[in-house]
Amino acid sequence: MAGGTVDRVQRLEVVVNQLMEQLGDLPEGYVLRSSLDETRDAVEAVRDHFQQVEQSFNARFVALERIQEDMAVLKKAVAGVELGGSTGHSSMARMKVPDPKHFDGARSAKELENFLWDMEQYFKAAAVPEEEKVSITSMYLAGDAKLWWRTRVSDDTVPQISTWVGLKTELKRQFLPTNTSWIAREALRRLKHTGGVREYVKDFSSLLLDIRGMSEDDKLFNFMAGLQQWAQTELQRQGVQNLQQAITAADRLVDFQTIRTNDSGQGVNNVNKEPTNGNARQKMKKKAVVTETVSGKAPFNYEKSKFGGCFICKGPHLARQCPKREQLSAVQADEDGPSCARMGSLQLVCDANEPQLS
């Protein structure tokens, strides 16, 4: 037992002596420096790994935020569809969208623009997908327009029209007159006020829609130039400054003429009727039509002047508003003297006719 222990100790001493000899051959601090370098390399490797993990985590975090945003948008869309399906969509389903009018290929800017506008409104109301707009529009073409479309579709030498924007461009190129503005200006130059003022205003406004770039002064000048002389005088008296004011004033002239025609017609008809009692007969005598030649001029109709506007220039305004009133007053002053000149022109005529009325 003791001999075995001694042998082990001896072998251990031999091993230790060998190690000491080997360590004695190495430089001082070699072992510690080697371990420190290895540790530093390991720390750098771990740091790089953590940086990669952090970058990957940040990228996944950004992707998660985008997914959450997309989910929020989808939730709103689903909620809107459900809400529309319960209220708005059902009401739209019950309401029939009116069909637009057909376009027959007339070379008119108004008809073509109105057709394109009606189709766009129809697409919005009926929620027509973009890829179906061309085929649906072709169903509302008629006459020369349908013939043009059939020829255009069957022509393999030109690119096919597949978008709504392209179809609008081709329709305008084919059917929109290139000299629309010139034709409208020529028609506007020839337009004259021969009938009612309201008809003149309507025709003028319709032609003005086809003219681009006309100044406000030119619009007002052309409108005033086409009016009759009495209408021009009345609008100038009111001092209109632009086209809108002129149209508004002209509409009032139309209303006044309508009232004047109705009232004067009733007055003339009532003259021919025989009153049934004494009081009515006496009133009828006072309202009778009195005509008299004044200073060699045309006979003056008192009843017409009372209900029919100005008796001086025959315009649709009262005599006291007539711009020629001062001229008549001056003429009457020369004929009747200074005392009569201070009286109004209407009063002068009434005084001249009073003996016949009595």
C-alpha cells in the first residue's frame, strides 16, 4: 500500500518537472496574453451577433406596425361596407339610375359635352367599374356614332380603345367641331332682339357657352348691341356695369311688358262693354280712352299710357322715369309758357284732355 503511494508520488513529480521545464521555455506573460486575445475576439463576436439580432428585431417591429395599419384600414372598409349594405346600399339598390340619352353623332359641341357629362354622372351613380365604362358607353351610341364605333372596333390597323379617357378623346376628335367658337361668335354678331327679351337672353346665353376667352366688356357690348333701342335706353338709364346686371334688368323688362299687355288688354276690352248701372257708367266715362293730337304729334292714348308704360318713348317704364322727359317738358314750356313748364308732362296732357272728360 505504502509502496504504491510512493510510486504515484514519484510519477507525479516527474510530470511536474516536465511541465516546469516546458513553462520555463515559454516567454513571460505568453499564456495570459493569448487568453486575453481570445476573450476579446469572443466579446466582439457576441457584440456583432447582438447587433444583428437588434436589426432583425427592428425590421420585424416596423413590419408589425404596417400590418396593424393595414388591419385598421381593412376594419374601416369592412365597417363601411356593412353600414352601406344596411342603409345606403339598399336605398341605392331600390332607386333606379336613369339611363343617359343616346348620342347620334351630331357635330354639336353642346350635345357631345352633355353626353359625356351624363355618362360620367351615370358611372358614379351606378358605381360602374373602370374596365366596363367603354363597353357600356358604346351601348348608348346611335346613328353615325354607332357606325363610327363599329368601324373603329373592326379596324385592326389602329390601337383598340380600352379606357374611358381614350374613348372621350376619340369622340371629341371625331365629332367635336374645330370651329365651334368661330361659328358661335358669328351667330352672336347676327343675333338681334326681334321678339321677346327673354327669348333674346336665352339665345344669347346659349351662344355664349361656346365662346371661350371673351372679356366682360365684350359680353356686355354684344348684349347691348343686339337689343332694341328702347331696351338699350332703359338699361343705360339703369347704369348696368356687366352682363349679369344687364340680364337681370332685361328680365325685369320682360315682366313689366307682360303686366302691361295684360292690363292694357283688359282696359280696352272693358271699354266696349256697356255698364249696367249708373255708377258704373259714370266710372266708365272717367276711364274711357281719350285721344287727342298734341302739337301735331300722334294721338295720345290716355288709358294706354296709364297701364302701358311710358307714353313719351313707348318704353317699358313710367313716364316720370323716362330719360326724354326733360326734352318734352322743354317743348311744352315753349308752347304753353313758363307757368305750364313747372308742371309734369303727364299732368299737362291730363289738363288738356279734361274738358272732353267732363
